[in-house]
Amino acid sequence: MKMINSIIKNNICILTIEREKALNAMNYETLHELNDALKTSIKDESIRAIIITGSGEKSFIAGADIKIMQNLDKTKAYEFSKLGQNLTNTIENSSKLVIAAVNGFALGGGCEISLACHLRFASENAKFSQPEVKLGLIPGWGGTQRLPKIVGKSFALEMILSGEMIDSKKALSLGLVNGIFSNETLLNEVLLYTDKILKNGPKALESSLLCIQKSINSQQEEGMETEAKLFAKSFQSKETNEGITAFIEKRTPKFD
Ligand code: CAA
């Protein structure tokens, strides 16, 4: 089944996650397809920028698919973390501008995918959170590394330790998003903004992305490895099992 819809408008590729019924939560297929679609667009000389968004009016990406996480052991959880990190690294290291048009929930892995994008624009109804602790987990797709760099250590700790959602206005005040548009106009406004950026020197744009990324990479690789190991380790604990089972059974988890 095709999980990613790709359309090109004026040299800009729009990649839409098509799992509206699950609020665009990312399962294996969706992760692989998005990574492949990104790599294809980055190689395609006719494409100059990429926008990632979610289908429907409610959600950008509601995180990793919790239903598949129920069956992960430590080894599989490490691989799952690396798969998501690999996708977010493809986005962050892209030589072409990648922008998130966050049209609703950006939770857990969904927030992490947006964090890897070079710029983020949100709809008025967008909501951001790293709710993993509510599942007895930690972010596993780069959130522990990228969030503090974007909003600072203090707000990153607040978001990751509380697991609470913030709205788009709060996200703007923290510098988590670059701008807010109405729900109806978000995608068009992001296309117009991207068009404006693409009028600048193409080589200068590419070099700017490369230089800024270079300033972060070496330190981040080590942090990503620690994140994947600790994410995986939690899958041996009763706490994670209780958190995930409680979500699936639609009840509040009981942590000791
Ligand atoms: N995984 C799997 N299914 C999900 C999902 C997810 N992350 N988020 C939502 N869904 C599914 C729901 O199970 C539901 O499916 P059914 O109709 O089959 O029951 C459907 O999408 C609609 O969701 P709700 O009925 O819950 O919709 P709502 O409007 O009442 O609530 C919500 C919306 C607040 C986003 C709620 O769905 C929610 O809390 N989702 C989980 C968000 C989350 O915890 N994300 C983090 C995942 S862990 C992670 O991402 C780890 C990492 O770093 C890699």
C-alpha cells in the first residue's frame, strides 16, 4: 500500500503521509517509504525543495505506531530507533531545503521528524509534544538531541519530562516553529515562502545548509547512539510494557 503521496509544484516536492485513520502514525512501511521518497527527491535535479505534511485536517504525524511497538524486544527496539534516526538524518543532512508543514498533531516521532526539518511552519490547530514518558519510554528518533538545540535545554527538559502538549502559539514563542498560518492556508503559504527562498542563490543555499549542519554533526552522532541504546533498553522493562498496553487498551497506565 502506498503510504506517501508525492506531488511536484514549481520545483517543490510535497510529500504527504497518507495514514489518516491512524493520525499518520509511522509504521515500518511508512518510515521506509518516506525515507525512499526523500532520497529520490534529493537526487532529482528538477526538485529544489521538499515539504513534508500529513493527510487530513487533524494530524501531521501522531508519532511512531504504538501498536507495532507492543511487540518489540530490546534488539528490535534498537533497530526501530535506528530506522527512525536514519530517516531524520536523511532529512537533516539533505542538501535541499526540507520544510515541515505541521497541520495538526506532531507528537513523539512526529515532533522528531519535524525537528529534523530545516524549517517548521504550523497551522493554528497544531500541537507539539514528546509524550514518550507517558508510555514509559524516551524519544527514540533524535528528539533528545535536536529539541534542546532548537528550544534550549530548559524547555526541552520541560517538554520531554512532562510529556505535555503545547499549542502552535507556545511553539512559536519557543522558536520551535518559524511561523503560524491558518489551517486552510498553511500549505499554500509554505509553498509561497519556499518559492521566495528559492529565488536566492542555489549554491549559497546548499552551502548554508551544509555548513550549519557541520556545526552539529559529530557531537550529535554520539548522543543519537546513547538515545537508541536507552530507547531499546526500556523494552525490557515492565514500565514500557504497561505504558504501551495502557494506550492500546485506552486506559491510564499504572507505573509503580
Ligand atoms: N500509534 C498508533 N495508533 C495511533 C497513534 C499512534 N501513535 N496515535 C493515534 N493512533 C490511532 C488511535 O489508536 C485510533 O485508532 P482506532 O480508531 O483504531 O482506535 C486513531 O488513531 C484515532 O486516535 P484517537 O481515537 O486516540 O484520537 P483522539 O483525537 O481521541 O486523540 C491523540 C488523538 C491525542 C493524538 C491520541 O491518539 C494519542 O495520544 N496518540 C498517541 C500519541 C503518542 O503517544 N505518540 C508517541 C508515540 S511513541 C514515539 O513516537 C516514540 C519515538 O520517539 C519513536
